[in-house]
Amino acid sequence: MKLAVLTSLYPSQVSPFEGIFAERRWLGMQSRGHDVTVVHPVPRTPWPFVYGKWQLIHSVPKREERSGISVLAPRYLHLPKAARRNAAAFARAGLKTILEIGEPDAVICDYAWPAAAAAIPLAERGIACVVSGRGSDVLQVAGEAGLGEDLASYLRAAGHWCAVSEHLLAEMNRLGAGEGTLVPNGVDTELFRIRDQAEAQSELGLPSGGKLIVVVGHLIPRKDPMLSLAAFAEGAPPDARLVFIGNGELFGELECAIAAQKLAGRVSLVGAQTPEQLAKWYNAADCMLLTSRREGRPNVVLEALSSGCPVCATDAGGTSELLDSLEGMLVPAAEGRDAPVVGQVLGRLLERERRSEASRAAVEALSWESSLDALEGCIGRAVDGALAAKGASR
């Protein structure tokens, strides 16, 4: 099939770690013989406001080739506090680029908002459309952002959607008044495999002794790294160390909090890491800590468990779907935002023997091949439906 992926989340030369899991999905579809083009509209702002993160965004190449996939990045005007207008502008820029390179068999809106805004004009042209939900692009948009009715109309126009977790799929089914497809992300079980813990620590230049906890992900409010820091201070042993892996808007605030709590000797921030480096951190750690307020089905949990690393996580979104079968790793939902409670769960987990094989067994069946099978089926049904509709109209 000729597939166009319309997305607001994809790696680039400027941000090579942004959306690596999305790139893995489409490289997999390409390897199955599909013709894949990624269209990644990039917001632009008036020049007086181009500084900080906007300067970085403006430097994204308008076209690049990544592992044989063409990634096109048309620009659209982004205005503050104009979510609906921005989504429409995103969709227009993306659809214009897609049609310029030739009508595809299907367009996949991979990261529902704002890409799903293209569903209505795609339906008018009779082009198959699948909306793919990953987490906050549905839950936050339909929740505090107050855009649920808009997203619902886009889902109904598309007629086909998929989600990475059962929790997220249930919300999309409610909004779209239909039945979508579960397409969980897979995990690279060869890269994220069990290795000797001492060897991994040595390769990372880490000192021996004491428990090591890692927090992996963007340092943003939704991930709540401040709760991770507070839980570590509450429940980890005195000789334990905490490492934050990732970047984000809370980096500076987190540095100040570490200093204020006199934890600089035990807590460090190492920034974003390549997947290969991440694999070493998971093997070096005694536990990964995740204190998100909202999740789809977190890739970091898949990666950690596949590496044999236990996880202590708050019950957010599809996280429980990965941890329900693993005793003592999930913080009860009713108490999940309370630092002492999270700290207690973390402390108990660190007291246990590191049962690497049990952790890996929980996710070993979640391969990329099974994920791609589900995605391929979902897209195929959308294409068949569009062809049938065209035939009926003749």
C-alpha cells in the first residue's frame, strides 16, 4: 500500500530522539513492502517570537531522508491559545503536501491531535484515513483541553482508529461511537535484553555499591519528575542514587529542587540518551521509577521490563496493563500522587531480589511483528472501506 503518515511527532536532524517509537513503527511497515512517506508539519511563529524552543523548531529541515523514508516538513502558522485554528492549519499544510506527492491508499494520522483534523477533508475526497492515538493526544485533548467534541467529529469522519492501550482505545471508542483496533507498540527484545548488571554499570562509569534508580522520559509536568524526586527522598535507602534521563521544560526547576534538598551527591541529570545507551542504563539500574499523571502505554516500561529491570509506577492510563501481573510494582491509583506512598512502594521493591527473568517474561510476547500485524490489518480495513464506498457511488 502507498501510505502517507501525517504526524506532529517524528525524529529529525534537530531532535533525533523525539518520537523514536513512531519511526520504528513506520520503518517496520516499510520493511513489509509498503511505500511510506511521513509528512510532519512544523509550526512557525512571527519572527519576533523566534527564540528558545521555537528557534530549534524553525531549524527542522523541510525535507530529509531517514533510513529510506522521506520526511517532509511543510510549515504552518501557529498562534498562541488557538488550538482549533492551529489544528486546521496543521491539517491543511499536511494534506496539501500529501496530495502534491500523489494520492495515497491511506493517510494515518499518527498522534491524534492535531493530525485528526485532516479526517474530514480526507473523507470528502474518499481517501482512507486511520487515526492513531498514543496518550495525551487523546486524553488531555478530550479532557482539560476541552476539545473532545472536535476530536469525536474527526474520529467519526475517519471511521477507523487504533490505540496503543486498552484504556486509550476505550476512550476513542466512546468519542467515535464505534470500535477501533488495539495496536500496542512493540519492544526490541534484542536491543533491550538482560545483561550483567555490574558490566553495564562499569560501561557507564558508575560507582559500585548502593541501589540505582532511573527515571526515563521528558522532564515535563505530565511526567511529574518532581514526584519522582520526592518519592526517592521518602523511600529510597540512604546510599541509593537517582538518575534522570531526558530533557524538558522542568530541567532547571528540577536542578534547583535537587540543590535545595541537598541531594546533589545522590541525584543527577544526564539528559537524553540513545536507545543503545538506554539499554545499558536499564541493565545497570535496580529499578525504573515512573510517576506520570497520564500515559498511553509507556514505551519506557516495555523497554525496562524487557531488559529485566523492575518498575515502580503510578497507575496511569495503560501502565497497569503492563504491570498488573507483576507483584508490587504498581502504586494504587487512589494513592498514586502521594510521595510517601510512592516512596514506600519504591522502598519495598528495592528490598526484593531483582527478578530479571520475571520482568522480561511479562513483555516478551509484545514484539514489533505482532504490533505491525495489527496495524496492517487496521489500515487494510480502512482502505477496503474507502474502495467499497467509491464503488457504491458509481
